[in-house]
Amino acid sequence: MTQLPIASPVIIQNAQVLLPSGDILPREVTVAAGKITAVGTQLEVSETTRVIDAQGLTLLPGVIDPQVHFQTAYPADTEDTEDLLSATSACVRGGVTSFVAAPDALPPTTTQAVLTDKLALSAAQSLVNYGFFMGATRENLEVLHTAGPACGVQLFMGSAEASLLVDTAEVIEPIFAAGSRLLAVHAENQARILERRAQFAAERDPATHTKVQDHETAFSATKRALGLSKQYQRRLHILHLSTAEEAELLRRDKPSWVTVSVTPQHLLLDVSAYETLGTLAQMDPSLKYQRDREMLWQALLDGVIDCIATAHTPHTLEEKAKGYPDAPSGMPGVETSLPLMLTQTKEERCTVAQVSHWMSTAVAQAYSIPNKGLIEPGFDADLVLVDLSTYRPVLRKELQTQCGWSPFEGWNLTGWPVMTLVGGQVAYDRGYINTGISGQALQFG
């Protein structure tokens, strides 16, 4: 890590630029005071303007990751724990310029005081823009309506520590019935999880995780959340869809106020990954089957699924080595999500414009984040230059995340970021990370 010179204004020349129309055309982009000021050709350059020659590169809006689990503790409690510097260094290397954090990092984000502390720590340490969900509990219904600034409220209907578990009707329904904030739901049926854990208690194969947290575990909870959202006309975001059944349910019945995300892991990995990855493939919701991956892809392409999130969860290799069922669930993702998805464009599964829409524009729309997600004058200068002509493997030694591993290690990917700008400041440049910049707190409409 290092400090790079910060210059403003900036002009990016010779890039292929993704325009709001979806076209990718040769354009110049000027940036000043953190904003995009012009997009065009033969733009004026002053003597003080820093010129970035982007020959051979494609300019995209910076990725907005709408669901991350960065830290075990705020601040990190051991040298092995992901902290904001390592997490956001991974972000800028991966082209992620903004994140929204789940409430489960200790202490959980369930009060105004904790939210305020986390925002202050992020202002001091985060290299990218940041926001937080408030976590629903059995006791904090009133504060969910008032604490802020927050993206909304996240409910863990399953797979959560006891303090954040809201798994019964008497707790869940009042949350849907009161207030108007966005509700983001981790939809798994906790009662079924407990029942199936007992059923498979003697098994030690990591693939058992998919038996325990099976299709019905996810489907029944998503159906329940969707029903409550319709009953109370409550804005709902369903996190990390994992099954074909959920995709088909939402294809038939998805109100305009409901949005959905999926992870690259659920699009690109399935139960076969346990054979080579073991507990590194363990996450919640669990990986499913090839048919599920195919149906999730189709739902994404058809607009049933709106956007992509990583659910970045940086458990250490030591923690993962505990074996099933003692190893924690989750895997890192912010560093690899963009090249993983851009590599799919080379396989003609989707287009560059679609990837950027799913990872930036649609996130800004779903979470009501103003002035982000497009390369257009007046929008924030959160930008990433990617190389779509070169392939490089995912290498453990290059990872910035503190956990130091990836389930995609060895995968040969294209679309790696060459330069990332956050608020017009160069945060990453060809392997160098600028630790002298700071992101800003996200605003939510």
C-alpha cells in the first residue's frame, strides 16, 4: 500500500466509455471536485488538469456492493480480523467504490449509538464510500424507524446469532407493519434449519450444508417475506437468492416495490464445489445445484433479479479449517466480483452494459442512492478503468482482503481493474493503493 498523488481536475482520455444509453464509445471524461463535469470528445484541458491515458481500457461506473459483512468487530479485534483498511483496499482493487454493510459485525448495528460509531470509524478509515443497515431485533422496533443515516433495516429470518434472529411471526410481522424504510431480508427458515441440523448431526461432509439449508429452507422464508410485503405494501429487498423455486415464484409474483439480489457465488458455483473447496464453499444460503444456477442466470437476464451483491464475509483459513459443521459460513468477494462477471461477457452470457447495470446502476436505484451508477455530468466521479483484453488468474498472494483466500483462486479472469477513482480521487492504480484518501457516507433517498 502507498499514497499516490491526488490531482483535480482530471481528464480521462482514449477510453471506451460506457454511456447511460448502454453504448460503449470512445469518449473523454472530465472530473473536478468529486463530480463528473463533462463527457464528450476533444474536451478542454487546463495546465493543472491531470491527464489519464486510458488507451485500451474501458471506463465503467464504480461498483456499488449492496451487501458486505466486513468485520468481526468495530474496530477489528485481532491482526487476523478484516478491518476497514484491508476490506476497502480489497474494494478498490476490485473496482468497488461504495459498500452497504450488514448489521452483524460486532457490536451489531442495532442502536443509534453503534451506527454513529461505525459511521465515524468509516469516515476515518474507509477508502471507499460507505453505508449501513440497521439490524432488526426482538426489542428495537422503535429505533428502526429513527436511527440514521441508514440504508434501511435488515432482517435475519435465519442463519444469525441469537441477538439478530427474527424468526417468529410475532416479531417479524410488526416490522413489516410499521414504518416505511426499505426492508432487506436474509430469507431462510430457521425452524427448518434447526430441524435438519438435528437430522444430519452425524455427518461431517461439507456438502451436508446444502442438505441442511436446502431449497425449502430458502423458498419458504422468501414466500413468507413476499406475502408480508404484499400485505403491508412494504418496500422489500430479498438478499442473495439461491434457488430455482424462488426465482420462479418471483417471476410469477413480484410487485413493483420488491427488488432482489444474487451473488456471483450462486451464479458460478454449485454443490460440486465442496469436492475441491470443502468448507471454503460453505455459505448462507448454501450453494445449490446446476439447475438452480441456470435458473438464477435466466432470472437475472430477464430482470426478475435486479442486482448483484457479494455478501463478502472474510473468515480466516484457520476458522474454515475447523471442519463441518463447526466452520463458519461465508466467503470473500469484493476483490473478484467485477472480473468474475466481466469474464462472463467473453463467454457471451451477458454484456458489459448488463454487468455494469447489475453491479452499479440498479443498486443505486434499488437502494435510492443519488448521483451514483452512471457516467454522466453531475454524477459522482466513482469510476473504474478495466482491461477487457487481458486474462490473469486469481492469486492468493495478490489479495488485499485480510483473510487472504478466494473460492475462485486459480480462475483465469478478464476485466481486472487497472485504475479505480473514488470521488474523483485515484484510489487504485495498477497495483498501488492510495491510503491517503477517504470515502464519504452514502446518502439514501
